[in-house]
Amino acid sequence: MPSEPSEKKSKSRAPNKRGAKNRVSSKKPTHVDEHVGKRLRLRRNLLGLSQDELARRLGLTSQLIQKYDAGETRISASRLYGIAGQLAVPITWFFDELEGKKRPSAESKQVSEAQDWSELVTKRESRQLLELYFGIADERLRRKLMEVAQLLKTTDTD
């Protein structure tokens, strides 16, 4: 009978030792992980690189790149290093504008505006609009289009 408790102890310890190597981190992504994901998406979109293409270059699945973009999955340091190389930015680029998230007052407003701009640029509609706008060769027509947009914005707020 004295051997039964020790058997239970050894059985309860064994799965932990074996499972530790295969276990994925149970920690949820933090605001830093989300920020890095947004910066990844921003740079990828600025380069016109699809999730599929980046995944192919890195030997990953497009679903994993999608999770990185959304900040749902943490990116390891070695993987981030590889991504930075593919996107031709220093690894520190992914952390730019991060420290500003906790600054108060006027500085936080400027950082917030920069982040809003970053998110705006990542949208397909924004990129299409910019491409179409700068595709208009005649500068006068571009100015007229800008005037029309300003009029539409003014009438929208009234």
C-alpha cells in the first residue's frame, strides 16, 4: 500500500515533464504584441506585399502572418528578425511610436494622430484612393478633386 501514493505522484509529474517542451505559451498577447502586429501590417502594406507572399518568403503559413498582423499571436525575437529582413527595416522599427502610448497631454495627442494615420494607410481603400489620386497626371485636376473632397466633407458635417 505505501507504494500507491508514490505511483500517483510520479504519474502526475510525468505529463508535465513531457508536455513542457510541446506547450505553447499560454500568455495572451499584450499591447506591445498588438503594436508590433500593426507595424508589421503597415510595413507589409506599404511595400504592397501580401500575407501569402510574406509567408512564402519566410516559410510560414499565411494564417500565421494573418495572426501576427492582427496581434493575436506573439512574434518570437528570431522570427521578428527574419520578418524585419524581408521588410527591409531594422527590428527596432516595429517598436517605434510604442513608448508614446503612455505619455500624457499634447504628446499623446500627436502620437495618437500618428497611429491613426498608420492605421489609415494600412486600409486597402486608402491605398487605392492614393494610387488613383496620384495617377491623375494633371495637377489642376488633382487640386479640383481635393476641393470637391473638401466640399463633400463640409456638407457631411452640416
